[in-house]
Amino acid sequence: MPLRHNGKMLDATFDALPARLALVDGGGSIVKVNEAWRHGHPPLPPPGTSFAGLVVLFSPDGVTPGRISRGLAGVLGGQAPSHVQEIAHVADKRWSELTVVALGGHGAGNALLMLSDITDRKAAQAAEAALRTSEERFRGLVKMSSDWYWQQDADFRFVFFSGDDATDETPFRSLTVGKAPWELPDRQPLHGTWDDHRAVLQAHLPFKDFEYAHTPPGGTSGYYCVNGEPLFNAAGALTGYRGTARDITAAKAAELEILGLNAKLEERVQQRTHQLEVANQELQAFAYSVAHDLRGPLISIHGYTHLVERYGTSEPADVARRSHAVGRIRAVVQQMDELTTGLLALAQISRTGLRWQQFDLSEMALRVHERLAERDPGRVVEFSAHPGLLATGDRVLLTQVLENLIGNAWKFTARMPVARIFVGLEVDVDGKECFVVQDNGVGFDASQAARLFGAFQRFHKVEEFPGTGVGLATAHRIVLRHGGRIWARSAPGDGAVFCFTLGLPPAP
């Protein structure tokens, strides 16, 4: 092929290249440019312009031109095969890259200039650098944050979970990735079910404050709160979920403690209310006793003093009548003393503080029986107590309960040739264990059982069985103060069974 034809082909190729090209001779002048050089933007100097003028045109800062000139001199002088320099166009905020390459061999004295627009490349580099900075900032914030960050795919399986298994900041991370939340073991929502949560995800809805408990076998429960939002692609199709999670175990513990304290407070309020109701009932009963039970003895005293006045002569018959009246007055006064002593005892019970402790009720019952047997050694009584009965309450007051109940049984079995008294345990109709004191005495009409535990209530005459009717009322009030209840069952001539329960000690 002729050499001239080859030159035309080279010129055509030179002009067709999209890069802005120029040839520079050994003196630093532009001798030839291609079409892109002539017609591109911004305008460039035509052939015949010195290279120094071109550099000043692009870089008016006074620094870059010197670098470019030294680079060109190095290429033209054979010190370097090429030189590359990025040039900033401040006015229109663009970037160019100037490449200088030696032509005709290293140190031949000619060079090719290639000016390329690298604005898009610089923008991409800046964006990439900003992204790296943002990712570094995000990673730093994640490490400092107490929350965990997670992401799921379109099947709701975890594909990312922040943290490291080597630390405690994200427990069970290796067990989480690749599984949906409901596929993870030992986890249970605190509100609703996993099906409810899955329905929210399938509806592509955001969720907030979803709480669940994680209770590993043999371990303590941890509590977690999760927030999430759906992710969509440009076509609007769901690509997954992302969100945060945080450990709320400490907050839950505090919440449970507050609930427990509120429950205890409510229980105490109910106890105090019940105690106030009982105190009001006792006050009413006390007022009734003073007004009613003491009135009878006072009327008797009034009548007998009238007889003393009426039969005031020294006649033997009158003297005998006066002596009888005075004896009756003494008996009535003694009865009044017993009644007032009983009233004071009942009032004292209401004011006495309870000292809760556990003790052996069986042993206590045996001691009560021994004291009764010492006072009445002529009685034949078969006494038995179920061994190992444990009770919790005020030992002193519950001793009074047993003294009154066992004493009651001792008194009303007095006519039996062989009395039998048993202290034990049985289960009531509600399935709750209760203590029992059972005897084979005279019994009573069960239809009158509701009156048993009132103050000064009696089913028998004093001549038949002595007493004031305060003992069972005392036992009733002591049991009530312990949060329990007391009742009886019987039939005339068939003995009696007294049952009582005790409540739980108050919360500390």
C-alpha cells in the first residue's frame, strides 16, 4: 500500500477518535489537532499555539500549569515516557485528564496530547468515597449503639444481623441468619402469636414495638423489642424487611417488679380494708355487748336491792330473804366481772399486733390438753392429735384459739363416761386443708351454728355448763385476724367438729 495512502488513513483515524488530541513538537508548540479538539467544549487553542498558553487556559491557579509544563518537558526531554495530570475546571465544575505521551520513541522530541473529560468518573469516585465514609460512619454507630440492625429477604429470612458472635452484643447471631423469626427456637411473642406477626409481614406493613421472650432450656428468660419496615424495588415488589431490635430484659424486670409491687399494694389495701371492716364489726359487737349483755345483771342487782329494802326488819324470815338477796347480788356482780373481763379480752385481741412464725400445732394441742387434765384430774378423756401439724401465725394468739376450742370440747364432754377429743387435719369443700377439733360431747343444733361465734352467745344454761360465751367469739376474731375462717358442724347428742383455716403471712 502506498505510504501516502497510509498517511491519509492515519489522519482519518486521528480525526475520528473521540478524545481531544494534539501533536506537540520539540519546541512545545501545537502543530496538529483532531476534530474533537477543534469542536469540543470548552474551546481549545488552534495549531500554532504554544503549549504554555494551553495550560494557562485550563488551570488559572498558577500551580497546576507548572506541574503540567514540567511533565511535558520531561517527556520531550526523554526523562519520562509519559505524564498524566488531572485538571479541575472551576468555572463549570468539570474535570479533565491530560495525558502526554512521547512519539517516535523515548526522547524523540515530539509528543501526543490527549485531553479526556473525566467529570463523570470523578463524580463516581466522589460518590464511592462518600459511600465508604457513610458505611464507616454507620458501622461506627452500630458498634456504639445498644440496638441491633437486621434485614430479611422476601421470604422473611434474616440475611443480615449486626454484631459478632465473639461478643455479647448480638446473642445467637449465627443461629439467626437464614431463618425466619418463627423458626427460631425457644422464642414466644408476648402479645399475640407468631401467626399474627406473620400476617403483618405478609401484608407488607411496618410494625413497631413487637416484643418476644427468649427462654433457652435451663436458662433465664430474655426479652426483646423489634421494629421493622418493608423494602420494595423500583417495580414495587417486596424485597424484604429491615429494622432494629433491642434488649429490654432489664426494663421488663423493672416492669414486672412494679406490677408485683402494685399487686402487693393492692393486697395490702384489701387486707387493711378487711381489717377495718372487722374492726367496725367488733366495735358494733362491743357496743351491743355493753348495752345488752351487761343490762341483765344490772336489772338483777336492781331487783335484789329492792328486796333488801323491802325486807329490812329483824324478823328471821326477812333476815333470810336479805341474805339470799345479797348472795344473789354477789353472784350477779361476779357474772358482771366475768363479762367485762371477756369484753376487755376481745378488745385486746383487736389491738394486738401479729408476729407470724411457723410452729408445731400438734405439740401445742398436747400442752393445752395437759393443762386441762391437771386442773380436772378426775376426768377420763381420750385425747389424740395428728402428729406434725404445722401452722403459721401468731403463736400466742393461736394458743388461745386451741385453749378455747379444746376447752370447749372438754367442757361439753363432761357428762360422757369416756370423753374423746381429737385434733387433726381434713380437707374442706373447696379442697383446702383445715385444722379440726372434734369431740363426742352433747353437740348442738346445727341450725343455730351462725350464732356460735358471737360474743356472749350460749346454747345451754349456766347451771348445765358454766361460762360466759366469750371463748368461741375470741377464737373467731383471732382466726379472722389471720385471714382465715372458722365454722362448726354438729347435731344434738352427736358431738361437735370445729374447723378453721389460716391465711398467708403478709408480704414483707
